[in-house]
Amino acid sequence: MINIETIKRLSTQYQTTSFNVIREYCQHLFLSYFYQNKNSNYLLFKGGTALRFVYKSPRFSEDLDFTSLVLTKSRLEDIVQDALVEIDRLGIRVTLEEFESTSGGYIGIIEFSLLGYNVSIQLNISSRKARAINGDVILIASEIASPSARNDKKRKVIARSVATWQSIGISPTLILLNMGQWVSF
């Protein structure tokens, strides 16, 4: 888990607030456990946070945006809840405050509490009909969330994701975070 010294060092390094660093840590944690769920293979990570994590955009983002091509509200909520259970096992207090349908998808609010910080992260999930999407594989290490998964586990997650998408005829642009490592298909 991140500590106060690391938060201070990263806030100086990135010339931002400690709160932005801790929020980004929470985003990494959530995405790490979220994308370990086999059903998350049907979600595309996009938006400002994706730009920051994948392309090193200097702008810190507050929410997590996804596109869901085939998942129902109940399945999406289960994936989110499963990730939160794993985060809770780390000793971080985390709750799903809201998960509702919108006109174009779903919205959720996750509350994290750690090291004296209370962080809200909004999930925005838009629903789209499945269509062919092409992409590349990209591995990106995070300075905020250090990798702890073994490479063989990472390869299994990647292989399962590719197989799932290929089984329905889609070559996805999908961002996975597996314990600090991003993979884009």
C-alpha cells in the first residue's frame, strides 16, 4: 500500500497535490482488481484517466470512463463489487455509494478512505452495440501503484481477454490494469 512519504515524493515530482496522488492511487487499485475479473473483458477503458495512464497526459483526472458493449447493469455492479471486496482486504475502507442506470449507460460513485484521505471516484459506463475495434498491445508500468503480480498471471489475464473478444469476433481496444501493469489490445 502507498505510504505518506511516497505520496509527498510523488506530489513534488508531479507538481500536484497529495490528494491528486492518493486519488490516482485509488484509481489504479480499483482498475487493478476490476480488470482481474473475467467479465471485465467486455469493458473498454477510455477518457481522461486513460489518457493520463496510457499516454502520460499531465492532467490528473477525477473519474473513470468505460464503454460496455455487452454487459448488464447487474453484471457490471457485480464486477465493481468484486473489485471493492479485494481492495477492502488490503485494509482500505471502500464502498459503492451509488450505481444507477442513465439514459446512455450507468453511473457509479466509489468512496475510498485511507491514510486520512476520503476520495470519491465516479464511474461513467456508456453502453454501445458491439462493433469491430482494432488496437495494439501496450504495457505501461505505474510509479504510483507498484507491480506485484507475477508475469505468468499477467499473461493468463491477457490471453483470457484476447480469447474472449476474439470469440465474439471483436479485436478490442481494451485497457487492462493488472497490479500496476497496463495492457491495451
